[in-house]
Amino acid sequence: MRRRPTLESHSARTTELGDISIVRALPTRARRMVGPWCFLDRYGPVNFTSEKPMDVAPHPHMGLQTVAWLLDGEIVHNDSLGCEALMHAGQLNLMTAGKGIAHAEETPKRNSGRLSGLQLWVALPDEHQRTDPLFDHYASLPEVELPEGKVIVVLGEMFGQRSPARSFSPIIGAELSIRKAGKITLPLKRDFEHALFVLDGEVTFGDEPLRHEMLHYIGEDRDEFELRASEDSRVLLIGGEAFERPVLMWWNFVGRTHEELAQAREDWEQHRRFGEVSAYRGPRMTAPEMLSTFLSR
Ligand code: MN
């Protein structure tokens, strides 16, 4: 019997980091993951004049991939493998943390004075959790022109266009554009679960308006879906095969046990495993305290 497809809308949390407003749409209390996606931060848009609005000091990651996707502006990435990458809108910085890496992200000295983007994490499946760390920069990604819009395939495949980005489990990530008064119909894989997040504009899913600052989870068992826009709009689509059970997350780490997360914290504090980001001028981040209530869960 066919299950009726769902539409669950989850409120995101909003915070400020200096000049930048951040909307965290994943994880939420009721929705921890969408396929392998386990973290979604939307920051900006912001216009700035003198200060550099993004200055994230060196910090570690484990068990995940970081997906940095810009809608406007520039970011420079430096990591403990010695990789440096300047990223513009429409380009992808993809860091596979695996067993451990550290990185820093900053607004470069020469910049447009604008910043708007997304920071997402993809959990690595069990068999790739401890893979060697890697960094990849993709200067361009496949685009599919539609009569009333466009699709950029960031991760995975859509309309026969496969993103070159490295992935470790069945996944989709795409930026969808819909022109004012336009409509797009997108094919989906039935065994993937999916969610939508509005980046800008006014969009309806079927007859449902998709509110901003919410994660709209649309579940599995869909062959396609339709979006309509009353003004020029952009929407992020994320999805993939659901994990059998949600991963554990603490600070910047993804794992399966509390012990491995505590060990990762200890290794960062003791300057082991993750390496140093020598290109960054300034102190690195200190790990927060790990509460004993977390350890005893
Ligand atoms: Mn990071």
C-alpha cells in the first residue's frame, strides 16, 4: 500500500554571530537528519563595509563532510592538510573530515562587501566514518536549465546530471531557482527522504506556502514534486537514503558512541590527531565542556 507523502514543517532556530544572522534548520528537536544530512545553517545575506564578517578560527571535525555553498560573496578556507581555497558564489568547498581534520574559514581581504551562504554537514556512513581526511574545491557544478527555472546539482544526481562532488552514501543536494510566476517539476528517488528550505522569494509546494526559516520535510515515496513561485525564488533541496538510526553529534563531531566523541574532544584539547591550521593568524578554538549528562545518556 502506498503511504501518503508527508509535509512536516519544523521551525529553525535563529542566532546572531557578530553582524551575521544565522538560521539553523537542522538538526531540530523533532527532525535530526534528512538522509545523511545532519546540519544546515543559513547565514546572511549581509552587506558590510570594514570588518570581515566571517572569521571562524581553527576548529576540528570528525565523521562528517562539511559542505560550504555560497549564494553571494567570498570565503577563504584553510585546513590542517595545508589546503587553501578561495570560494565564490556557485562554487563548492567540500571537506571530508573522516577520522579528523581542522579548518578555518574567513572573509578574504579582497571582497565584494557581501556575504550570503550555507554551511551543511553530511554524516559519513559507518564504513567511511574513519576515512582519511580530504579537501575538494569544485569551481563549477552541473546546471540544468528548465523552462521556468534552473537546477544546480551540488551533490548527487538529477535530470541525468551528476555532480562531481565526492559522496559516500546515496544523496542529493540541489539549489533550485524558479522565475517569478513560474513553476518547476522535479524528479525524486522514491527511496530517498527529502526536505526543502527556502533561500529567498515566495514559494508554494502544491498548494502549501513554504514559510521562511523552516525546514520542510517531505518524506519518502515521491516520484516528483512541484514548486510555484510568485517572485524570483531560490530553494535548497536536500535528501538521501535515511540512516538506520540517527548519528550522535556533539560540537563539530559526528560519531556513534559518546566515548568516541569524548575522545575527539580530548584529542583536540591535547593537540593530537587533527593537526594545526598554520595559515590562520590567531588562536584556535577551545572545545566547550562536555557535560556529564551528555556522557551518561
Ligand atoms: Mn567547520
